[in-house]
Amino acid sequence: MWAAERVVGERRMRQIQRFARNAKLTVVCLLLTVVVLRGTVGAGRFGTPQQDLIELRQHFVSHPHRALAEHHDARSRSSSTSSATTTTSAAAAARDDEPDPPPRSLRDPPYTLGPKISDWDEQRAEWHRRHPETPPFLNDVKPRVLLVTGSSPKPCENPVGDHYLLKSIKNKIDYCRVHGIEIFYNMALLDAEMAGFWAKLPLIRALLLAHPEVEFLWWMDSDAMFTDMAFELPWERYAPYNLVMHGWDEMVYDDKNWIGLNTGSFLLRNCQWSLDMLDTWAPMGPKGPVRIEAGKVLTKALKDRPVFEADDQSAMVYILATQREKWGNKVYLENGYYLHGYWGILVDRYEEMIENYKPGLGDHRWPLVTHFVGCKPCGKFGDYPVERCLKQMDRAFNFGDNQILQMYGFTHKSLGSRRVKRIRNETSNPLVMKDELGLLHPAFKAVKTTT
């Protein structure tokens, strides 16, 4: 030992001794690892090191998915002992993930919304004779109306989108309450073939048939808001018509322009004519080859239409422009007020409207509806910057909400603020106070009485 230290030196000798101790520790750890692995994986078919290596390679290298599969099997076996409720929930979740049926081909029979009905007017008249307590008109001119809107059954891709859907439905509930209109909010895709633009058609038909007491169904997109809470639709004007949409006759019938009308907000009478129109409208809607080929037909036939799959709005323009004699005399294209108002030309003028006009006009001076076409607050991507869309949707909501809050003596501090302020002092005689717009007990909400 002393001789070795004299040859290599004392410092070098200590390094060699340290290395030897570490090497011993490493060998011990390696042996323990082998023992543990043999106990976990198995000693091999014959317990030889070579067989151990083969077994390890097969277990972890050649089939890396086996560990996950075995873990899944273990969880499946344990879950089989859980409660019946858990099993039912798991089965329901599995059904949610079932793939959609294959798309309809061009060789398949044309799509239909359901069995053909040819005597709906007679069926509905008989129903009313048996149910006089629910007449289709609430007074001499005001029909019984069902406003229908909805959204996807899935949560929004944009995290704030669900909040804006909540604002939108709150806005519609307010208008319907003031105007004596019933409301139906849908979150179910009734027919997977008719997803997207076309999802409204199966829903509309189902509601018309289920509610014979309703005279008009009013469809409104989820991205549209009421911004004139005082405007009552001119129901007398629509007495001879079955379908009312925002649009222009010359753009639809003369120019065949694909934006000559808008289907984001429209009225449809509950009658045989409407069922026939839905039957004519729907065959372009099934997703897949049918919708793609129909889109090519629409692009070729309609002015300025881009190339994309068939949409319900273009299809309606096409039907009216090519079959005016059959349908045109029962369709009213409304442009005297904003049954649909494009948000881009309205939202920056709200303060000007407040300064110069009052609610109840419904037109460019104070629009009935502000429709946020192209914003898609529920999705991650839209046609306009998200920040601008959400900011203006807040302003539109507050613009309409102020007309509701004033009934109770409040208003938003500004169109961009969630905070409110009091605009009317409280009194010990509240019944003598009247809201400025007369929306608490409006004359148009009066119901016909029987003597």
C-alpha cells in the first residue's frame, strides 16, 4: 500500500479508492435492479439470462402498446363491478361518440323531412274545433307566435362563447315576454344529415306539427339580438302571406342575387303551404355529395355567389327566383324595418340613435334586430376580428337591455359597461309611475276577451 502511494502519489490513490467504492455500489444497484425486474416480469421460461432478455424485449420493446392495453383491461374488469348507474352513463357516453351514418350519395332517393302530409290545414282546423281554449289569434290582429332559436349541443370552442349565447337568449326572452310571444330554445341536432346551415329545417317542421295552436313560427339565429324592445311587428300587413323574410324583390326576382334576402330571422305561418315549402327547400341540405353538388348549381345560377356548399339562404333565393309563380304570391320580402339588420352598419351609430330617436321605429333609426353575421362567437374563427365582434355584441346587448332596465328605473352606465345606475327615484306609490316606453303593460299585449 505504501509502495503504491509512493508510485502514483497520495492524491491519485484516493481517487482510485473512491472509484472502486463507487463501482462496488453500482454493481450492487445493478444486481438489485435485476432481482426486481425478475420478480415483476418473471424469470423467463427457463430462468436463464438469455430468456429474460427475450421476455423483456417482447414485453416492452416489440409491443409497447401492451402495457396500455393491460391497464385498460384491468380498469375494465374493475369497472364491471361498479353500479348500474355508472354502466349506463358509460354506455351513453359511448353512444355519443358513435360516428354519423355515411353521407347520402347522388344515387340515393332525395332527402325528405318526414312522411308527406297533404291535409294539414284540415287537420289543424279540426284540432282547433276541439280546442277552442287555444285560438291561433290572441286578438283581432295579433297571432299566436312561437319564437324558435338554438345552439349546438356541444360547448363553444371559444371559452367565452357560451356567455354570449346566454346574453343572446336572455335578450330574446326579454322581447318575447314584453310582446306576449312564446319561446323555444333548441340544443339538439334532430337529423345528423342536416347539420350546419340546415339544422333549423327539421326542427321547424317538428314544431309546426306539434303546435297546431301556433299561427306563426318566428325563427331567429343565435347570433341575432333584439335592439328595439318597443317595436311590434305589423301583423296586419302579413295577413295574406305565409313567409316573411328581410329582403328586396328586385334583388331576388330580377337580379337573382344570393344575398337578396336573409334567413337568419323570418316568419313562417303554420299551414299546408309552409310544409310544402319545407319539402321543396330541404333536398339540397344533406351534407356530403348532395350539398356539394347543390352548391355548384346555386353558384352557377345566383349572382355573385362564391363557390361553397349549398346553404339555406341561397337555396331559398333559388327557389323563389326560379319558381316565382308557385311561391311568390305568398312570400313577403320586408325592408320597411330591420327584421334582419347587419351589425356592421348599425353598431357604431347606437349613440347617435339614442340622441336623436326613441325605440319603436324598428328601422335604420332604431333597428328591431342587430344580426352579427360572420362573427361566430361560439367558434375559434370568424370572418371578423374576435375582439371587435365581442365588443360590439356587448354594446348591442346593453342597447337592448337598457330598454328593459328602464322599466324598473335603471340603465347601464354606458353601452360598454356591465354596471348600472338608477335613473328614477323610488316612491311609496309605485303604481302611479309609468315606464318611459310603456313596455310594462303595452296595448299590443292585450288578449282578446270572450263574453
